[in-house]
Amino acid sequence: LLCDAVNQEELTEDRVVQWVAQLKEEGILDGSSSATPEVAAAPAPTAADEINVVKELEEQSRILDENIMTHSGLKNDSDSFTPHHNPVTGRTMWTSADGRTCYYTVDAPKVGTKFSP
């Protein structure tokens, strides 16, 4: 409902009355409107649907991992770990090339040392 309170203020009351009458006629004000479509409930996913979703997620994850390795210059060498030494605590965190695994040691690393689990 649009009302022009500046140029046609005298018509506002009649417009509101006509609009409310139209809403009642269409059943909107009594909650029985046919204008509101009923939404059918989506069927519940089956176990096969859920398995397919998991497979798709795994495939997308694999593709993402490959892209990260390709664009970051990292090698997919799960036996290679890089040391990150904290001189304050004396601890070293060894991280895998893919960043998914890490180990801690207490002694400072020797230069050029590579650690394999």
C-alpha cells in the first residue's frame, strides 16, 4: 500500500479502508490465504545420499590438497619435517610438509637436521 501524505493526504483513509477490505477478501487477514504456497517437505536423505556426500567431500579435499601442494612449492614428502625452534622454551616443533602433523622435542635442533617419525 502506497500512500502520498504530502500531495494526496485526504485520500489516505479511503485507500487504507479499501486495502484492508481487499486483504480480507483475499483471506490474508484470517490466515486462510491461497496466495501463500505450501512448501513440500524435502525427503530425508538416505544412507546412500550421505555416503555420496562424504565421498564428494573427500574428493574435493584431495583436490584442494593437491592445489595447495602445487601452488605452495611444497613436496608431498610425508617423511620430511621442518624444525621451528623456540629459544625461550627450548622446545622445537617439527611440522610435516603438508602441515597436518607435528612433533615436539626439547633440545635445540642441529642445523640441516631432518626428522622422520
